[in-house]
Amino acid sequence: MLTAGSPGGGAPVTKVSEFDSTKARKQSTLIRQRFFRHKLAVASLVVFLLIVAFGLLGPLFWTISVEDASGGRYESPSGQHPLGTNQIGKDMLAQLMRGTRLSVQIALVVAVVATTVGVTLGALAGYLRGYVDTAISRFIDLLLIIPQIAVAAILVNALSGSWYVVALVLASFGWMSIARISRGETLSLSQREFIEAATASGASTRWVIFRHLVPNMIGSITVNATLAVALAVLSEAALSFIGLGVQIPDTSLGLIINENYSQITGRPWLFWGPFVIIVLLSLAVNFIGDGLRDAFDPRQTKVRA
């Protein structure tokens, strides 16, 4: 800071250095700035939010109920039915809204459950090591060789095809890769001084994992959670397409495709509507994950204009 006297003998003029005007920025601010510089990730976030709004808020504004079967069988798109009607006269736009909502619900439940289980078991294996690490790692290896879609289809069919059953079954197979990544990061972090200090001070295993390890893995946890959403969307669509996922009277994007794939040449709007939403959801979530990965990358220490 430089001070110089006024030519007229008045009060001194103060000049502030440009370095003094720079404000310290929090890590969360840097992460947010990095993410919003990733134009494709931001555009994908907008697309994802629009799809979610379509499924959640669309029925509030659309006048035709999803249960209304008063339309004619396989009506063509019109002002009253923009996507036509299905084989029993139900409005396809209303069906698409409900299917989108249930598919997003399933994907989010899968992501939350799979991430929670995967991070917890991975952190336990990496921190405790020894027989705990061996038991968890061998259990993951065993599950990875099982044909997951086939077993998931059997379980869903046996337990009924409610959307929450589909979500829990898919989550039971979606945590393994997250656990492996969390284990690797925990093995690295457990060698750091702050973990050794917490252990030496007598902190419990739960305290070390959830107060020290997990907060320092938040970047990879967030990225893997977004990727779990995309995988769940595709897995649910695959199960419902073969008729072993969500069952009527519920519906989902995969079930709508299953009911209308035979109409792809004669009435393509019945097939392409849910198909496009599945593709957009998967791409959007993957690009959001790419943006988050770049944002959380600790090697990016500068904020470029």
C-alpha cells in the first residue's frame, strides 16, 4: 500500500495494490467456477433439469390423466394428443411424463443407495485392511462374475415389479465399482498425517471414516454417484424392455418402449419419444459427471478467465 501527499497539502492519497484487492476464494467457489466453465456440462445440467421438470411438473399442467383411456386406439398425433394414443387409447404424452418420473426416481434411488453402500464398504476395507479388506474384496469379486442383468430380472420378477423393488435390486448390484474406487482412495488417504493423528488420538473407526476420509473423497463420490444415475437409467430400461422390470399399472421409459417397439415403422412417435429421453438422460448425466470430475480435479489450481 503506497501513500503520497496531495499537491495542495490536503489529505494523503492512498493507492491500493492490485494484490490487496484479491479476495481469498473458498474451495467450493473454485469448484463451482471450474464446473461452469465446462460448457457441455452446464448444457447437460440444463437438459437434465428440464427432463426432471417434464416428469415431475408436467402432469400438473397437462389436462389429460395418465389413467384416461377415452381416446381412440392408436390415434395419430393431434392438438389434443400431441404424441397420439397407445393401444388402449391412453394419451402417450401423459404416459411419457409418468414413465420419465418413475425412471428418474429409480435412477436417483439406485445412485443414493449404491453410493452409500459402496463408499462405506470401500472405506472400511481400505482403512481396516487385513481380514476385513480380504473379505470385502473377495465378496466383490464374487458378485462381479455373476450375470447381473439376469439375476436382477429373476429377483424383480420374484419380488413383484414395483418401481422401488427394481431400484433396490439394481442398487444391490451397483455398489461394487464404487467400493473399489473408495477402497483405493482410502488406502492412499490413510497414509496421510491427519489420518494417523486422528487414529493416534484414539478416534473411533466411524469417526475417522465419516469425519476425515469421506469428506476428502467427496470429489470421486460425487462423480461416481452421477455415473451411477446414468447406469441405472440404462439398466432399468433394459429390464423393463424385456418385460422383467417395472410392471403395469406402473410404467417407465423402458416399459413404454417394450409396449410400442413393434410400432416403430407404422407409428414411430410411440417408440422414439421414450427412446430419445433415455438417450438424453444418459448423455446428460455422463457429461455432468465429466464436468464434476474436472471441477474436483485438485491439479487445477488456477481459475482462468
